[in-house]
Amino acid sequence: MAISPSRTWLGASLAGILLCGASSAAMAAPADAAKLQAMQQQLDEMRAQLQQMQSATQADARLTAMQQQLDTMAAQLAAMKTTQDETSADIATLKLPPAPASVSATLSNGKPGFATADGRFSANVRAIVMLDAGKYFQDGGLAANVPGRDLGEGTNFRRARLGLDGRLFTDFDYAFVYEFGGSGAEESGRLYEASVTYTALKPFRIKLGAYEPNIGLAAAVSTSQMPLMERPAPAEIARNVAAGDSRVTAQVTGAGSFGSGDSGLATRWFASTAVTGSTIGAAQSFDEQTAWIGRVALAPFNGPAWQAHFGANYQYVIHPGDAGPSATPRYPAQLRDRPELRIDGTRLIDTGAIDARHVSVLGLEAGLTAGPFLIEGEWYRYDIDRRITTAVAPKDPRFDGWYVQGAWVLTGESRPYNPAEARFDAPKPAYNFSPAAGAWGAFEVAARYSVTDLNYRAGPQGTTSVLGAVRGGEQKILTFGANWYLNPTIRLMLDYQHVDIDRLNAAGAQIGQDYDAVAGRMQVSF
């Protein structure tokens, strides 16, 4: 039987309507759920009408083609609905913050922390408090021109830091810390750290802001985890050339390992590079200092049996800070330090300000830990390129320093290696202090010998210094220490040191001295 022209027209109209509807839905971004539902209902009605037409007439090729076309468009409509659902879910995830109910609070080792269940956000309260007390035993009858001939003993909050750190949107870490302590005297408060770190490019991290960049073995160790109360003087002088606390920095670090791991010898690696500026809070009316620093380390290990460390670090001051056209010198570089104790803030060795074009520091480092024992050391060379030179004033005064230190945890714990920072951290007590349970925490003894020589062409005692000479002094310090870790948060420290300063003034008179000091520290950190 021939197909009625009206039915043929109706089928073509239905196909055209559906094609226009599908085309409009495909152009929507994203498609509206109500419209998709209406189009689905329209498609169902059209299918029913087509089935009636097929039952009332003989099927021909045109009706069969129309049926196939409707089936194809129905599949496309279903795919569009699935895409819309997935897109809506992704947008909701990106736009909406985690629900308040998904936030959990922790108090690990006394450190308050908050985190979302998905780990995308966290916030931790951070604090370090160090109360120092000490006494100096100096010889009497020192000359009036001797620096620090009456060092001030007493107490001092060496560090008093409070701040926040945590994670933002999974891939960013942050830290904001304020400092109220000081060297020899507390401060009214200053910004100590403000930084953001991008962590998604594993094994690399990109860190921007003001903080202490990674440079050197002793410098990398957190102040709350050092075996003695202060860093060795050679390392302290080195890190303050172009690194140190609160330095404006852009740094990239990376860490990983290769080898057989626990089944045999393996090696951890670490590398960092950074561009640094001045320290925040330092008054600077003219151009600030610009420098490049870098550090590399390899750390072979054999499971928990032992861990070695070998590394090198370098700093290069591209442009020293400009003190202004009226200053003498205009571009000063100065190496100096306090004698590994901060009860009194006097610096007993000091090169004075040298007019510099560039400054560089090379450091070599090594360490080894085996069970409860640790030994480590570093050697540094400091070079200053003078801005103005003459035939009798050599261009490059050179200084050096080194130290070696060791620690023994008497209760058997070890100082673990931190591969992300290439350093040895403090031991964690196997049993926290609890007399009722017969537990007393962890006990550690430590010792160090350091030598810092800031003399250049100093000449013998009794002679006037020659042009271009630097009589910064030579400092030798022997230190013994004992540490009591009551738990991971609280530590008590006791240090004894013998200090030997050999230094001449411009006229050739001896302005050095020998003395002993005893100091203790109460530390709370989390």
C-alpha cells in the first residue's frame, strides 16, 4: 500500500524538529537540565508516533532510515546529558569550599592543627620559645680597648616565635611567623617569615617570600633541633652573607633517591638554587643586595644501620647593598659573629666594613650517623673582591673557618636524616617523660670545636697594620653540651664553652681574650 503523503510529511517534520532540538542542546554550554528533560520527552512522543505510522503502513526504506536517524540522535542526547552531569560536578568541586563538618582538629605533641577531610586545606599553630640563662667567667684587668671586656650575663629569650603554617588547595604550603626574641636582648616584634611553596612539581618545590633559604649542613638544621645552643660560628658567618633569617628569596629545591634501598646500599640526593635579596626589616634607601646561592648533597645509606652525607654549597653576591653616595664605604661587606652564645650580643671578631664589588662563600660539608652516634663538620672559605684596588692593597682578602661536632644519644635513639632538607634532625624520645611509668625521656651529650679566622695580612703583634690588611681576629671555641628531651615538645639544655680570641687592633695591640661560659636553655617548640 502506498504511504500517505501526510504521513511522509509528518515523519520528515518530526525528524527536522528533533534535529533542531539536538543542535540547540549541543550549542548550550553547559545544557540546561530542564531543557534536556523536555527534549527527552519530545523524543519519546515522536518515537510513539513513528511506531503507529509503521503499524498502519508497510515499512519502506524511508521509514527505516528515519528510525535509524532517531536512534542516533537519541544516543547523542544521552551522551550530552552525561557530559552535563560530569561538568556540573567538576564545577561544584572547584567552586565550593569543603563543608564545615569535614574539618577535623588535632593536637599532635601539643601543636594545634586543623585540616579538611580531603587534605586540600590545613592550618597549624606554630611556636618556638627559648629562654636562655648564662654566666661568663672572664679574666680581670683587661685593657679598656678590649671588646666585650665585661660581657653581660643574665637571661634572654633567645627566640619567641608565633605563627601559622599549613596547606592551601592541595598544592601550596604557607608559613607566616612573627619573632619577639633576640640576640642579647628581646625585640618588640618583627616579621620573621612569610612564604608560599608550590609542591605539585615533585620531586621539586618552588618557594617564594621571606624566609631562611637552604644553605649548608648546620644552617639547614632547625634551631629547635641543634645539638648545641647555637650554630658553629663559621657556618653562622657564612649563612648571613646571602642567606640567613628573613631573607627575601625565590628558591627551587629537589630531593630523591636511587639505589637498592633497604636491601643494600642506596643514595639520597638533594639540590637547591635560589636568588636572594636583603633581609626584611633592614633599612635600605638605595639598591638592595642581590645574590645567587646553591647547594648539592649526596647521602649514601644502608637501611637503618648508618647514614652518610657529603655536600657542597656556594654563595655569590652579585651586587652588594648600596649604602648611599655619602657612606664610606658605599658598598660594604662585613664578616662578624658572636661567640656561639647570645646572652650578650657583643661580636668579638669582626672584619669591619670592606668596600666590595662581589662576595663569595664556598662550603664543603660531611656527616655520618650510626645508631645513636653522629659526627659532622664543614669548612668555609670567604672571598671579598674589593671595589677599589692599588698595588699595595690586594684585591681579594680571603678568610676561612671550620668546625667538627659530634653527638651521642645515651638512651639509644638516633638523629634521623631529613632528605627533604639534607640535614640531621633531633632525636625523638622512645618514651616520653613520665616518672610514674618509670620513663625519663631521652638524654644526649654533644661536643664541638670551631675555628674562625678573619685575619688577612694581619702581621705580628706590636706592628701597625699595612694598607689593605684586615685584623678581624681569630676565634677558637670548644663547647660541651648535655640535652634532656622530656618529650618531642620540651627540651632542657646545658652548655659549657671555652673561648679563645686572638685579635690585634690597627696599632698592633692585643685586644683578644680568653674566657669560659656556662649557659642553660628551656625550650618549648611545636
